[in-house]
Amino acid sequence: MAFRRVVITGIGAITPIGNNLEEYCNNLFNGVSGSDWITHFDPSKFKTKFACEVKNFNPRDHFDRKELRKLDLYTQYALVSVKESMENSGIDLEAIDKNRMGVIWGSGIGGINTFLNEVKGFIEGDGTPRFSPFFIPKMISDIAAGHISIKYGLTGPNYGTVSACASASHAIIDAMNYIRLGKAEAFITGGSEAAINEAGMGGFNAMQAISVNNEEYKTASRPYDKTRDGFVMGEGGGALILEELEHAKKRGANIYAEVLGGGMSADAHHLAAPHPEGKGARHVMINALSDAALNPEKVDYINVHGTATPIGDGAEIKGIKEVFGDHSYDMNISATKSMTGHLLGAAGAVELIASVCAINKNMVPPTINHREDDPEIDNKINYTFNEAQERKVDIAISNTFGFGGHNASVVVSKFTD
């Protein structure tokens, strides 16, 4: 059975280094750090006092007061990024069959702000339950997909994906496969997350997963550096319009890139730690390349998961070397989390967008904040340290790995008809 081809015809982003696609891509290539002191709550008693927050975002610029009662911050980020992607896709909603366009959206945690605020209100009260009628529908991690479909009247397949930090990548792969198989003509897909609050920071601090380098908060996200001490929490959203090729061509759409394939795997190893030999990472990249019908030597760039955790970075590199062999030294890889922080369930979306930017600009975004080589990691690989590098990028892979051992990789290419 021949699969139909799937292309990207719209992109939107709201991130710690840019509140739209153009700002985001420019700051990626300029090596801008999104890390700063936390403003969402008072972190003075927390081990970590910094994060990569979205800046200059006023919800009232996008939603009225009545709407905001129903929208957790993660859903706000979803709707803002989707709006940009729909606008630059040029899709005329009156000219398409809305039964053939769906929404698949990823979020690892969903409305944790809503949960925290509602429980705080109860605990601080006299024991009388006074919960908002919007508490549950505002909190659940599938509700962003629901809001998107309601806003645009899309009645195709609609659901959310939850696989921790691989959530958005799984959403994108599902959307690609439905279009390939003829189940729909187009999807809004991607992911959003907003977990920089007392519960999110406290929980990850307790796991010793996030950096506590408050003295050097601007440069604390250091993938592959000997001094790395964990990831920096990020937030935001990334949206992509995936469309069947002939459907896109018929309406004269601008095509950013083609989605060639996706891979999925499980570590089957540990709640939060990756397999130390990178078995899950190796398996998922092999699956992605097979799905895309590509030889490893065709890949120019990998946007790695690269969170800056002591174990995770080395495990992913072991997986890459097993899959790509000597070609590992011919590719560029980079960890854009060094700039954006880790957007958890949204990471797969904003990092696939970074890969598309690399393809369109023939420029690889850097892994910033590198100071000292880690002798435990192969330093002959080109990690694109500290400065963007020009190179022709025809094919790129975006890797994401989530707690629970969920792995997903997406392969994109420059579009050629």
C-alpha cells in the first residue's frame, strides 16, 4: 500500500525565546538564552529559582475575561500558537471539508496550574467545597484539542496524547499516519505545556531532575557539558498544520517541509531514567528511519532530546552512534533546550519546528552554554556548540524521550515535488 505524502503548511510558536515563529527561529540561530528568574510565583524557598518562562505574554491581549475563566495557561499557549499556524497556512475554512480536518494535541501534564489553584482554594477555606464548575474541563490534558476544534469548527478526529516529554511528537506522528492512510486531509497538531509553578518546580526538584545552578541561571542549561546538572524548566506551545500533499497543492499552500516518517519505542527500563546504553533511543531512531525509508547516511541534522541531565545526554549519544556509525561524525546535532529550556510535553513540537527552521535556512541552531568537554561523551561528534553553523540541511530528525520510557522521533525533509 502506497502512503499519501504529508507536508507542513502552517507553523505557530510561543516560546521562552520568541512569541511567534519569526522571533523563535531568529533567536534560535542567534543563540539566545530564555532562562531568567521565575516570576510566576515566589521561588525564594525553592532549590531552583529560575526557569525559561514565556515573556511579555498578557492573556488579555488574546482572550476576553469570560474566555479566560475556561482556559488554563497551557490551553492559552495552545490557542495562541494554533492561531499563528492557521493564519500562515492560509487555509480557508469555508472552502474545506471540516469533517476531514482534525486536531491531535500533546501535553504531558495539562492544566496543573488549574489543579494547584483549585486545591489551594479548598485547603485555605473552611472545608466547604467551593470548586469552579470549570475545574475539571479546564484541567484535563485533552481539553486543548477540544478548544481548538471548537474555535475552528473542525469535526475530524480529535484527541490529546500524553506520553510525558514525547507527547507532542506522538501527536504529530498520529496526525501524519491518519493523513497517510486517507482518514483525513489535514490536522492541527503540536503541543503545549505550562508547569512553572510551585507544584511543577517542587516536584521536579524533588526528583533532582532540574538544574539548581542559581548562580549561573542564564547559562545553566548545558547539554553535553561536563558541568551539566539537570534541565531547566520551560513552557509554551508549538503548532503545525499537517496536510496531504495534493490537498495542499490544490489550494496553492506554502509548504515548509515534508514529514517523511515517525518512530516510536519504549525503554521498558525505569520510571524516569533512560536505558543507560541508549537502547530505547537506538530503537526509536531505527524505527523512524525505516518508516521514512531512509538510510542513516541521508540525515544531515538531529535535534536531540539533549536535556542536560547527567545520564540522559550520554545515553542518547550511545544510541546515535549505534544507528549512524561513522556518519555520526558527519552530521550536526544540537540541543535547542540549551536556549528554550525543556518544554516537557510541548518539546516535540517546538523542536520539530526548530528542525524545519534549519531546513529552510540551511543553518543549524547551536547548543549554547558549552564550556567544558565531558570525557564520558564522544567529543568527536559535532554538537554545534555555542554558535549556529551553516550547512545544507535536507533531512532532519527530532528526538523526544519521556518519563515512563516513551520515545518518539520524527523525520522531516526539504520539500521537493
